[in-house]
Amino acid sequence: MTTLLARMVVLGLALVSSILLARLLGPEGRGLFALVLLLPELARTFGLLGIEQANAVYAGLQPDGRRALVWHSAALATIVGGALAITTMCYVAFGAPGLPELARGPMVLYAIALSTVPVGLAVEYWRSIMRGMNRILTLNLVEMGAKLISVLILVTFLVWLDLGVLGAVLTDFILNFGTLALVLALLRHMGILGKPSVDWSLAKRTARFAFPAYCAVVLLYLNYRVDQFIIAILLPTEQLGFYVIAVALGEQLWILTGAVANALLPHLTNSKDRDPALCAIIARHVLVWTGAGCCLVFFLADILIRITYSSAFAEAVAPLRWLLPGIFMGSAGKVLVAELLAREKVRCIVWMAAITAIVNVTGSLVLIPYMGISGAALASTLSYTLLSFMMAWFYLRETHLSWLLLIPGWSDLLTYSNIWSRWRTVFLGKHQIARGVQS
């Protein structure tokens, strides 16, 4: 619940930030900003190496190795992140050979954005350790605080100083370094920073888990973002701006899914005796709420985008609607994966991610020339749905549970009715007691 409330706050702040960027930069400027951030985001994804997944698991399974995990992560972020940042800067400086469309912006924007790669890796590594420690409330406060500060900085740079795309990139730069300082202070406060520590046995165990997890993360990233690269290559920049708006709005419907997944993995890794059906039960309820949200957004998409982003972004409505079925189906897989990670069954996620990435790439290449950005959205929906079905199949095979456990029914809806009745009874009872005390 604390994660859900935090995500709702972040959702509101993200919406404000998105509206500011859209209205003050316009379709072309918004597209350029998205283009500049594509390469740093790709570099961070490749640089994670699966360590963030391994840290979240082993910080819960092996508490005495947390300090070593912190220092292992620091070394990796510095070496790997620095190498990736420098390599990517050189690639852009030479005009992005093979994909010159990715280097349409000024070099200074790419340099600023890419310099945050090592910082972003360190933050992701360390936050995953805190997540494995079940410090969910602390992470939520960090996320809310960082988003609030980013909105304030964005207002300063775009509204007051009128820096345009440069101001948006500088906001991302400051936010990364500020978050790093805050997370570092929290680790020191928790007592797991201390003197440099190395645990070779833990490092080997982490690496064995991390490599397949890394492959899965990269492939899942391609599944979620490869369409934007293809759009950047095949279509004008403003089309990428429209599509980014559609994806941002659609993925906000995963707010409940993200809240559940964020809390579920550390719960599972810290629980020796757990019910394997727990993930399936939670997935059913997530489907109910996500489905309701998707239906609402589908009917209000045109009004929502015109009011918030202006009629200049009306072309984002169609791809948003094409994305919604995939958002709905994908929510179940995002919950079920927690049980597979807790069982260290990460290798199965690799081949599932590989298959869906191929489906997304193929679908985008085939559909975008005919349907434009709506074709990219349809390809994503197909890949998200396929991934969720495969995730469910493997989860059920591991737990020996029935498919029926994943299908929402009237009993799930009655659960909310019972909760409401109990809450109403308790509330009325307290109210009557209070009135009696006053009498």
C-alpha cells in the first residue's frame, strides 16, 4: 500500500513533468529529448549486467553479504559505466555510423546525458540492495522526493530560464547525481557501507545468477523500447514524440503492478515457508484493476491527451489505444515473475524474453511502414501478451497449480465487497462508541 500510494504521487508528478515537456518543447523538441535519452538508457540497460536482479535476491537470501554487495556494485558501476559512457560518446561524435538518425541532436546534449551512465548504474545497484532488505518505505520516499525535485528543476530550466531541450537534459543530469548522493547517505545510515569489502564466493554466486538475468533484462528492454529505435530510424522526429507520449500514458497503468512487484520479491526471498499460489492470487486482482484502468483510458484517450498535452499531440491517441490490450495482459506476467526469481529460475526468463523481443522487432518492421506509430503499438501489444502467457505457463509448471487460479472471478469482486462491509462496520462501530463517550 505504501508503494502504491508512492507510485500514485509519482504518477501525478510524472504527468506534470510530461505536460511541461510537451507544451514547452512541442512535438519536435519532445521527440529530440526522447532521442537524446535513448542511448544513455540503452547504455544503462546493457551496463546493469543483471546485478540489480542478483542484488535484490541475495540481499534477502544472504544478509551477511550486504556490505560486500555494495562495494562490488560500486566497482562495477565505475568500470562498466565509465567504459560505456566513453564508448557511446565516441560513437555519437563520429556521427553514429550505421544509424546516423540517432545523432540528430547537438553533441553537447548527448555528452551531458551519457555522463550520467555510471551514476545511474550505481543508483540502480544500490537501490536493489535496499529493496532486497525490504526497505520499501525508504525507497518510496526516495522515489517521491526525486520526482518532486525533478519537476521543480524542470520548471526552473524550462519556464524561468527558457533553456528548451538543454534544460530538460540538465534536469535529468542533476536528478541522477542528486539521487546518488541521497542513496549513498542512506546506505551509510543503514550501516552497510563501511570499509571496502570483497566476498569472492558471494561474487561468484551473484555472477552465476546475474548473467542469465542480464540477458533477460536486455531482451526485455528491447521488447519494451526497440519500437522507439525503429520509429527514430524510419519516421520523422515528431512521430517519436507522439509515440513517447502514448507509451508514457499507457505504462502508467502499470502503477499497481509495479507497486505489487516491488514489494513481492523481497517478501518471497525473506520468507522460508510461503504459499506458491500467492503470486497467482495477487495477479488476478492486479488484472481486475488494470483492466478497469485500461477501459477507462480507452474511452477517454482523446479527451485526456487534448486537455493535458493540447491538440498538437492528438496523433498519440491511436497508438495509446493499440497499446492498452498489451498493458492489460502484461500486468499478470510482471507479478508472476517474482516467484520465478525467488526460486532462482532466471534462465527460463531469458528464452521467453528472446522470443518476445524477436516478435516485437519483426512486428515493428512489418507494421510501422503500413500503420505508422500505431503499428509499433500493435507489435508491442502482441509481444507483451505472448510474454505474459509464457510467464504464466512456466509459473504453473513450477508450482503445479491450475490455470483456473489465474482467471479473475466473482469471488475476487466479492472480496472488495466484504472488505467494504467490514470497514463500514468498524467505522460505524467506532463512530457509535465516540458518540457514547460524548454522551
